Amino acid sequence: MAIYTKEEAKQILDKALSFSKADTCEINLNASNSGNIRYARNTVSTAGYQSNQTLVVQSSFGNKVGVATIDEFDAASLEKVVRRSEELARLSPENPEFMPPLGQQEYLETKTFHQSTANVSPEYRAEVAAASIEPARAKDVTAAGFLNDSAGMSAMINSAGLFAYNQSTNVDFTVTMRTNDGTGSGWVTRDFNNVDRFDAAEASQIAIDKALMSREAKAIEPGKYTVILEPAASIGLLGNMFGAFNARTADEGRSFMSKEGGGTKLGEKIVDERVNLYSDPMNPLVPTSPWAGDGQAYKRMNWLENGVVKNLAYSRYWAKEKGVDPVPFPSNGIMEGGDASLEDMIKDTKRGVLVTRLWYIRSVDPQTLLYTGLTRDGTFFIENGKIKHPIKNFRFNESPIIMLNNLETLGQQVRINGNLIPYMKVRDFTFTSLSDAV
């Protein structure tokens, strides 16, 4: 299935909207093509390609809302799905938080689509797998990885006159390398809108090197350590922190952003003054759709500036309740970094721990943003500016707020999971117990 052009999408949506008899109607159209290859035990296990299209109609009568979905776009099918959404709306209870559709918005032009990514072929996917498997086999290492590439479009129309359209592409890659003696593990992830930025051999070599370096790990005592967190280690904690910039949960006293006695921490300094966090759909390394799911326009938004909370996200309903302008939730997270490379940070560490990755992260206390989880796929002891030896994995208990108050060094930014996150050196990171898992 071809990805619909702006004109083709508008034609389908106009036709569907013409059938509406509801008080308000909102229709979303999504289409995507995606391919993948998976390999394990140094051999390809599966490969595939899929093509999907979906049209979602939301109709409302007063505050009663109904939603119906279809994947056929002939006139009869479009009318059928509109009628079904209206039928469901009449049967639904009142939604006290219903917000009517937005009128037409002005959107930025973001560069989320790259033809080279849309053109990824089965042969290219096979080459990516080979770029992992062959060097792994040569080093007595076993590779297990997954590559997924996609190209898609999203479009939206409503009865208030809004129309939005965006095309996007993405490539996601992860690989785990395990030494054949079972004592070492390395891992790496990459994601890009533009596949031309992706180097499968470079990424795979990092995972191989980590696996070989992490063999026969030694145990050290749990406790508070200076740590160097690779972006794949810190993103799990920071991503959970991003979710705390929610005005409603803060106002209702349910989050870290809630202030004792009422109110929020908007305008307060909560972390080190070197921390600047913002979202920007126009950033060339992590571009996003210019519009949110409800049609609100994204723009650059500062969340933390010099450690101070500058904005909270307001849904349209909560903004109306509070008498303020709505602020959509961030589409990406960009944390400013520094000039230091990973090598520089290691050389500048007298005694510490290098953490490749955190996983199995779970909330302990939402009021303090305290989380627990485990290290994995390469944890190393640093002494006198050098990696001394691999160490066994730890369980940790840590809050990203405490972490960002204990900053020593901010390093270079890396794209991870659609965000830009720097390497970080942090003091007094809390490891609570050992884990024997490799």
C-alpha cells in the first residue's frame, strides 16, 4: 500500500466527514509500511513486511462520545463507520471532561520523512544482520538483534475546520551480544528518522566490545558510587521524570511536582542549574510531528531552565478548568549536554562505575520520583581514570531528581528513543544489592 499524499488523505477525510450528522466529528487517518528482520544465535530467524491503514471516527452529541474504526475507504465503508460512531455516541454516558474539536491551527514544517528510509529493502535488512552476525561469530560471540524500519503518514480533520497532515519515517535497531562462555553481555540501540545516519557495523562492534569486556565480572559491595551513565542508562529514569511535568497530577497533589500545602513547583529550582530540558519538534536530530493527537500545534517548549521548572503540560480540559492556555505534553525530550566524551569522563574519574544500561525500572514512590531497577549488558569498575574490570550487576534505588542534583559532568548528547540525552557523571548513585544475572 502506498502512503497517502496530503491531497489523497484530504480527499478520504473530506468524504468521511461529509457523512457526519453529529454535533461534532473528528476523524484520524493513519497508514504505514514497515519491514523487519530478527536474528538470534547468529542466524536470521524471521523477516517480514506489513502494510496497514486505519481510519478512526469520533462523533459526539453534546458530551456523549462514540468511536469507531475501519480499514476500508470506499464510500459505503466510510458512511458505515461514521454511522457506527454516531450510534455508539448516543448509547454512551456523558463525558464531563469532553472538549469540542479545535479549529484550524498553524503548524511548523518538520523534517520527519526521509525517502532513503522509506526505500529500505529486504537486501538492506539482510546486510544489517550480516554486519552483526559475522563479526560476532569471528569473536566467539553470539548475536541476537532486531531491525525495524517504517514509513507512514497521519492526517486529521474535524467539523470545526481543522486539517493536519504529516509524513514520517523511522528505523529502530537493537542488538545483544553474549559471549559463548555465558559470562559476558553487551547491548546497543540505535534509532533515526534518516537511515543514512545508521551504521550497523559500528553499533554492533560496540556491543561486541562490551560483551568481551564484561566477561568474568567481579562482585563489589553495593553502596553509593560515582557513576558514568550512558544515555541508554539514564533515559529510563529521565523518561519517567518527563511524565511528571503534568499540571493536573501536580495540582491534585499526586506527583513530584506537587508542593506541600497545595500548588505546584512551577518556578522553583529542583535540580542542578546546569540542567536545561526542552522539547522541540524542529530539532534536526530528533524531529517529531508538528501536531499532537488532539490537533494542538507543537512548538519549542522549555521544561527545565537552569534547573528551574519553567512549564507544566496542560490538557485542554485542565487548562480550561484552571483558566490558562493549554500546553501539549512534550513530543521529545532534549537535555543539553557538554563537550566531554565518554573517554574524557572515564579519564577524569578516580573511582566509579560505568553503566551501559538500566532495565526493569519500576516506581517506588511517585511523590519523590524514586525508582528501582537493575543494571545489565556491561557494568564496569573505574579506577584512576581507567576501566579496571567488569563487575556484577546491581539493583539500584534512585530518583532522577536526586541524580540531577548530584551532577558532576555533562557529556556529549546522543539520540536515544527519539530523545537527545547526554552522557552524565553523577556522584552518590545508590546501588542497593547485587544481581548474579549477566
